[in-house]
Amino acid sequence: MKQLFILVLFPIFSKTFAQLEEYEFDLSHLDEDLYNPRNGNHTDLGHLFGYSNPEELGNFAEGDIYQPLLVKNAVKFKSRTWKKAVVPYEISDDFSYNEVLKIRNAFKLFRQKSCVRFVPRVNQPDFISIQNAPNGCWSAIGRTGGKQILNLQSGVCLRQTGTILHEIMHALGFFHEHNRYDRERFVKINAQNIRPDATKNFRKDRQKESTTNGVGYDLGSVMHYSLMAFSRNGKPTIEPKVKFSGAIGQRVGFSSKDVQKINSLLCKDY
């Protein structure tokens, strides 16, 4: 009788454990750009304080995706979500008091809208280290393991709340909205207007390597690039095919669909 009881409940426990497995991201479409800035250079954005979306100006993969690994291993093109949606962090002492407040306020927005929690690191092996080196705004995708840097250059990357949210969402596992595999129904990419060195920034994510989290395309997402992103001639590189009354490429804060995506990917089991 005792053995029968165990056999009946085992499938239930197995299903529960399976639901708690971390989602894995395949980053292979980013190639070596994931580890090396284009032209071998980091970009100091200090002279561009008035630019709305500074993360579009970096020399990294898609402008602001970068994982500075010294040693590449067998899982170099993969990352995972954060366990139980808890993200340990440390913030560099080089930020001013007001800058630290802006970062912490961004953390609060995630907490208000989702299950995601940012906790000061004690001894957790995996954590984000928020730094302000003079080389722009950038982050790795998802939980890559160990210490991973999220850079917010003082001034330029902290001017808008949405820029901070954008980089944090990368660290949580989100890609750029304009590169979704289903984008053709919603936007046209004008290749003739893209800088030759930035064409890779518009490669579509492959369907088998990404997820839409069951949420429709979002022109108002904080993860969407602006219409003029990486333009070579002052003409739009991204052209909407559907009517949209909001600002495309806005960096004010979360859209409603951003919140849906965060909760769908990270919070459905907690």
C-alpha cells in the first residue's frame, strides 16, 4: 500500500519540478560580436548627453549586448533565467548618490510590476555588477553565470529611466523588440539606410532560439529601437507598417506589454 501511494504521487512531483526548470536562451545568432566590440573599440558616450537612446550607439552586438568573457567555454552561446526571479546585484562605488537612487528606483519598478526581486549580493555565485565605465550602456543577455557586468555610463545612460530598464531587461533575458522573428507584419527594415557597420544589428532572432512569451509585437516597448537607429543618411531605418500613436523607441518606462512579457517569462511559477 505504501509503494502504491508513492507511485501515484510521483508524476505530480515530476511535473512540478519540470515547471520550475529555468528557461535557456540560445545566443548563437550573435556570433563573436557577443564577446568583442566592433572595430575593437569601446565607445565613450560622454559627449552625447542629449541623445535620447544612447544604447543604440555602442559598438557591441546590436549596439548594447556584450559579454566580456576572457575564457570561452562549451556553453558560451547560452544563458538562463534567474532562479526564482531573484537577481543578486552590486553597484559600483563610483556612482553618485543620486545615480544610485535612480538605479534602485528602477529595481522598485520591477518589484511593483512583477515578481522580480533585486537583492544586494552577499555570497551568491551568480550576480550582476552594475558599473559606470566610460564605454556606454550595455549588458549581457540573461544569467550567464558568475559575475556579469551591466554598464551604465554616468550621465548619458542614467538620464532616462527607460534606458536603465532596457539594460536590466537584457540581463533578465530579453532581446530587442525590433529583431523579433515575426516583425515583418509590423515594421519594415530599410536596409539602404543602415550604416554598413551596423547591418548585423537588424538580424532577426530565429524562432527556435527565442520566444515572444505569448505577447504581441510592441512598438511601444522599452526594448524597441527608435526609427532612426543606426541610420547612415538621416532617414528611418525602421518604418512601422501599422498605426501607432505612441513614441517608438521610448525610454520613459515599461509599456503594458513589457510587463506582460516579464511576468510571462519569469513569474508564472512563483
